[in-house]
Amino acid sequence: MNAADLARSPEMARAIASAAGLVRRHFPDARANLTPWRDDPLTRAFTEEESVDLAFHFPGWSPRLQCRSLLIQLRLSEAPGQGNAAGPPRLLGVLISGMTFQGEQWRLATVGGWEPSGPNLPQPEVVTTLQQMCRDLFALLARDPDHGQEHGEPGLAA
């Protein structure tokens, strides 16, 4: 779902803003888009309540990233507002797609070895940055809001 549509509580709005800020720290030239999906019946039919979708657009095509935009999907432990009154849901996984006008050029998921796959891969130093950004997202969204402690490791190897 569009991140903007999920910012229904102060905790969720804060988590979305923090995640967007974190991405911008790694990619300062990127412009955040909290509504990457159209609001039409076909798109709504494929809505996933347990995901937060954000996009980040660069001023032009990035040769280091091999894309013009990053589409980031944060997979949550449960839909926001569904039995988690203590704060935002826990992050289970991240999927990042490098996009151009021709479509998806690569994707990186936080499963297995966290390596990108696709026809046009980003440069190795950018892959390292993307992997670190995913680790930072897990650290940001896996904390106990009352105690400031992590609930545990995400269980995924970097």
C-alpha cells in the first residue's frame, strides 16, 4: 500500500517518516514519493495491507544504481492498526526494485544472501550501500517503542 495511506496513527506516520529519512541519508539526491501507486480499482484489487510502499526518484538516470527510481516495499508483521496498539508493526523484510521507464532493472530482497538480481545490476559499492540501508531499516523498525530495545535479530544473513 502507499505509505501515505498507512500513516493513520502518530506511530505509523513517525515510522514512515523515519524510514524515508533513512533512505535519504543513504541517497541524498533522491526525492521521496509516499504514493507510488495509482488509486484506481485495478490497483486497489492488489492492495497488500502488510506492506508499506515508498518510491525515491533521482534527478536523472543513475549509472551507479542503473536506474532512475527506487521502489521500496517494507513487509510488516501485521497490517498497521491490526492488534498492535503499542506502535508500528515489526519489519519482516525489504524488497527494493531499481526502476527505469523500461521497467524493473534489478531487485534486492532481504532473503538469502541479500544480493541483487536482474539484467542491469547496480555497481558493487552501491549494493553494499543498499544492504546497509536494509540493515538500518531493520534496526529502525524492530525496536520496542517503550524500551528502545530490539525484539531480536531479523534472522536474515547480510
